[in-house]
Amino acid sequence: MTEAVARVGVDELVDGLRSEGLRITGARRAICAVLAESRGEHLTAAAIHQRAVARSGVPINASTIYRTIEVLQVLSLVRYA
């Protein structure tokens, strides 16, 4: 099972996505907020998805979760555990 752990706050995560040319949608902002608020808790993609949807109130495609985590991982802002 792949789990993600954020190392920084929501603003740094959003700035990282923006630096890679990604548009900051409500879904991506919700994903970043969930990761930043996890405070070291290891979250599966499914848990991130569930919390982000609950937070944003809009449907979020699972591929958006995986793409966002992948970019953040490449930037060393999120690590897989």
C-alpha cells in the first residue's frame, strides 16, 4: 500500500504545484490541505481522496490525487512511505 506524508504546509505544497505549471484548482488545493493537515500521518491515496472530497464538496477524480502526489513527491514536498 502506498502512503503519502507531507513535509510542509499547504502554501508550500500549492506553490510547488504552481512552480510545475499546474493550475491550482479547488481539488488540488483540497488535496494539499489534506496532506498538510495530516501532520505526519501516513495517508493512502484512498484516504486522501475521501478527505479531499469531503473538504471541497466537489467530486475529485482519483487520477488527480495520484498526479498531484506524484508532482509533490518529485519536488520532495511529499514522500512515499
